[in-house]
Amino acid sequence: MGVVACLCLWMHLQVATTGFCFLIIIVLLSLLGSFISSAIFSLAGAILLNFFFIPPIYSLQIGRLQDCLPLIAFFVTSIAVTSLVRQIRRSEYTQREQARLLDLTHDTVFVRDRQELITYWNHAAEVLYGWKKEEAIGKSAHELLKTVFPLPREDLDDVFSRTGHWEGELIHTKRDGTEVIVASHWTIQLDERGAPIATLETNNNITQRRLAEEQLRRSQAQYLAEAQKLSRTGSFGWNVSANEVFWSEQAFDIFEYDTALTPTIDLVRQRVHPKDLSSFDQILTQAAVSSSGFDFELRLLFSDGRVKTLHVVAHVGLSSMPDSRQLIGAVMDVTAARHTEEQLRQAHSDLARASRVTALGELSASIAHEVGQPLTAILANGAACLRWLHRKPADMEEVERCLTLVIDQGKRAAEIVRSVRQRINGEPPERAPVEVRDLIHDVVALIRHDVERHGGSLTLALAPGLPAVLGCKVQLQQVLINIVINAAQATASVEGKRELIVESRLDSGGNVVVETRDSGPGIPPESLPRIFNAFFTTRSSGMGMGLAICKSIVEAHGGQIWASNNVEGGSTFGFSLPPLRNPVAGA
């Protein structure tokens, strides 16, 4: 500045010209320095002008007041110009930093002017599309990228001009000819008057994501198709308003139509069984106007006579058109399931019939077994009575005793028949307090001769003071007679001592126990688990019903029955009954 002042002084230049030269220097220096340095330079220039160019020269005094105006104008102008230069520099720096940040982003960013020409192209756009910035700027964006729009360009421009922004997916072609799918966002740039001057477009490459989604969709569609095949279920859609029908591949397979055909309601009606056609039409008529769907079964009849049973279900789906009505549903081939159900019903019917026959057989066997014992005793006593009558002289006492036994056995047979009739009619047996001691004595009186006939001896071991039990005396007699007769028959097959012991006692739980021990051969171990099963017997002449009947009677009285082999040989059969705690209440 000193050199410029000397030159201007030597050339006899005026204050205005010298001030203009100083102003140029200050502007150039302000591009390098700070605001303080620019202010110092402006002050130095004003001092130099005052000292060398304003009278009196070579002095800092100002002779005339109007000479102050050039100094003030110079100082203010230099400060204003340097401030403006610094502001421009800051704006330039900010724009440069913003541009650098835009180059760092992975999204492509470019700016298009009103003529769709590219005015800015960031580094990500260079990487994605393959064109350098110098090659792209000035070119038409959509011609360069061969943009494929998701809707007509006129409609897109209309939305963009009204809203000032637009978002969607575009397809661009890269420099090497490959296509990319981008998620694009457009924003309009306005000037001070609100007029559009440019468009900022940012794009994000979503090609790989779309490919993955498409692959996933195809995979899911394949899995769905396989699942529909396995479950024999097809899906369908019915646009009632447009009368359009959509079928899945499995639906075509169920109706046995070629997938090249366009599905219609008429195609379905052609397959519907004639007996189901009227109900099918009625359901469709109701579904067309109702707000709910439908759930029904119908049959299909094919030309070869085959019949399929279908389960059809549908509900009203959402539609993008306000006046459109759409039903979405599934159709399932349940022919095999209905056939299986029919077979199951037939099997249940056959099983019920077999159960009735088995029950009738068991009842017949029960009657034959239970009534057979008193009938055998009646025949034996009747024969003995005849023998006593044929003696000379006749023993009338023995005859009377035999006739008494015949009457007792006849009464017992009548009671058994009456008990069986009650069981057939579902009537509960007549129960009353039963003294176990008396029950055992009555049974022994009835079967003692049978035991002796088999060569056995009967011994009683009865505990005194046992409580009574509540039950049917005739049925309990049946249980004890069966057990003792079985024991007598078992002892008849062994040599030596043939002993039967009938014992009564209380167990640890207070129940009344009756056991019969014999000296027979015992029960085979493999037969013990089945000894109380119906029709199971170890004797060739047995029916296998006696012990099964005993088990059902004892359990009906709330007791338990068992069988076991003795350590010293033979077997033990026993049963327990709950005692009658309150005889009055029980009676």
C-alpha cells in the first residue's frame, strides 16, 4: 500500500483514483486474511490518503470539512466490500462442504434443471451408474438413464407439480447396460419468487432387496402350492361385482380342469352333483348379497361316475374399489375323510352288534352256569330220594331230607333266575345286612355233599364277632359256592390229602375277608393274570364264566377278589367286602 501511495503521489493522481487503487488492494488482501486484518488495511489506506493527498499534505490534519467525505466513503466502502467478499467466501465454503458431504453419501444425488438437464452429479452416482461427473453434467437425466416410470409421466409430473415432491420406484439403465431398481425421492427447488428452478433427485439402490423379496415370494408360493397339494386344499377368489373368479393351481386340480382355462362359476356348476345343484345356486345367491361368507359341503360328479366331496369356506375380503365385493376362500377335498368316517360308523355299528351278541352269550353262559349247579343238586337229591323209597323198608327220614334239599335247591335256582332277570331289566339287586358267618354255614349246608363226592374234607375257621355286610345274599352265596366248588374240583385231581379250609376274618383296613384254601395242584403262573376273565378256564369241561361272575358281583358290592398259589401247595381264593358301619342306615 505504501508503494502504491508513492506511485500515485509521483503520478500526481487524485484522491478518488488513489482510493480506488487502495480498495483493490484491500479486496485482494481480504481474500487471504480475517476481518480484523481487512479493517486494519482499510484504516491504513485512509491514513495514507489523508497524509499524502488531502491538504494540507504531509499532515494528518484536514483543512476543509468536505475533504472528510472521500475518507469516510473510502473507509465505509472498503469495510462493506471486504464483508461482502468474506460472506461470499463463507457461502462458497459451505457449498463446497455440502457438496463434499453429498459425495460421501452412498445414495446417488443429482440435480436437474427445468429442461431436465443434469447440473450436479455426486460421487455415488458415478459409482452406481458408471458415468463420470464431467460426462453426466449437461445431459438429459431420463435419456441418459433410460428411466422406466411406474406410471405415465404426465400423471407423475402432475403430482410432483402440485405437491412439490414425489416418492416411488424407478428402473434405471447403467452405462454397462444392466438395469437397477432404485427408490427415488424428488424434491422441487424454488427461487425467491416461488418459481421452480431445479429438481433434487436422490436414489437408493434396492435391486438386491427386490430380488431377495421376489425369490422369497416365489419360495413361499412354491411352499404354499406344495402344502395345498399335501392337504388337498385349493384357494380361490370371487369378485362378485365383476363376476371374476381366481383359482390356485390346486383348485384346478381338485375340479380337474386345465390351468389354461379361465375359471368361472359355470365351470364349477358343470362339476356339481345334480342333487346338490339347487342348494349350490341358493348359497351363491345369498353370498352375492350377504355381508358374510359361507361354509358348506357339496359333491362333484365326474363323467366317469366318480364322486368327490368338497368342503368350501369363504369370507368377505377387503377390496380397493368401494363398489367392489370380493370373497376369498378355500376348497378342500374331503372325499377320503368322509369315506373314512363312513367306514368308522360302520365299524362302530358292527362293534355294537358284536357287543350285543357277546353280552347275550355271556348272559346265556352265566344263566347256564349258575342255574346248572342247583339243577345238578336237584337231580342228585331226586335220585337219592328214589333210592331211599325203593328200599325195603323205605327210609322215610332220608326221603324227607332229600326232598328238603330238592326244595332248597329249587328255591336257590328260582332266586338266581330272578337275580338275572333284574340284571337284564337294569334293576338294582335287593340288598340287606348279611351276616358272613350265617352265609358261610348256609353255603356249606348246600355243597357239603358235593365236596364229599369229590373226596374232600371241609374245615371252617370263622372269626367270631365279624360285622355284617350290606349286599344281596343270593349273589354272595353264588360267589362262595363257585369258589368252594372250584376248590373241591381242584383237589379231586391229586392223590393223598384233599383238604378245603374256609376262613373268615378282618383285614388291616377293617374289611370282612372270606378265603378258601385248598390242597390241589395250584394255578399255573401264566394263568393267574387271566383267571377272572370271561370264558377263560383251565379245565376242558369248564365254561370259564364262574370266576368272571364272582368278580363282577364282588366289585358291584364295593369289594375286591383275588387268587394266589400257596407256598406249601394248592391255591387260595378270597374276597373282601366293606363292613356295614351303621346297620340301621344300611337297612
